[in-house]
Amino acid sequence: MSDVPASLGTADILQILDYLPHRYPFLLVDKIVAMDGDNSCIGIKNITYNEPQFQGHFPARPLYPGVFIIEGMAQTAGAICVASKLAARARPKEVYFMTIDKAKFRKPVGPGDVLEYHMKKLANRRNMWWYRGEAKVGGVLVAEAEVSAMLVVE
């Protein structure tokens, strides 16, 4: 495990796998770029047709499910919360997705799109973090929401 930079760091897939308990097919962020501690970051998800959800959502017109976009935002926020705790030498035991508020879906997302999760911290109290997220494809807003995560530290 490498130390997490305090600002403008990144996290590749191996680091994300270390931060989060999620695995294929439910790991919904491929890398994190421009991480500024736990204040903000951009998570990247490359949407490909061979993902299992496209077998039923929908075969004739594959659409990436909105609930996966929100989950990807939460995973991105959770990963930077864990990274900030690791930088402080306190490994969380668990990461829990706590709330979704003000979710809106603006445009469809499909295979071939590169989804960017732009996450900004709204607040942090003890072991809880609140973030506002915007999901973008090619700079165009496709979804937005406020999410919160709780870290369980032993």
C-alpha cells in the first residue's frame, strides 16, 4: 500500500480495490483522477457493452442503469474517504453507503461512453461524509445527486 498524497493525487484500479470491498461486476469506478484529499475528485468509469447489465437493460437499446451511476458516485466518494483515513493511518473496517438525496437523471449513458463522477465534499462529521456529485459524459451533465458514506473504524 502506498501513501496517499494530500492533494491532487490519483488512484488506479489496484488502489481502489484496496480501498473498497466491491468486486466485479459491482465495482463501478475504474480509476480516480485529480483527488484533492477527501475534498473532491473525479472518478472514471468506462462503459462497455460486455457488462452483464446490458443483457437485460436493454438488449435492443443498451442503457447504463441510473442506479449504477449513483452507486458509482458513492463508490468514488467512499474511496476518497478511505484514502484520507489511510493517509491518517486509520484503516476503516467497513464503508457504508448511507443516503441519496436530490438525484436527477439528465441524459442516457450507454456503451462507449466514459462516465466521469465529479465529487465535492459538502460536510464531514466524525465518521460520516456528505458529497455532491455530478456525472458527466464528454463534459455534458448526465446525472447529479448528493450521497453520504459512513466509515466504521475499529
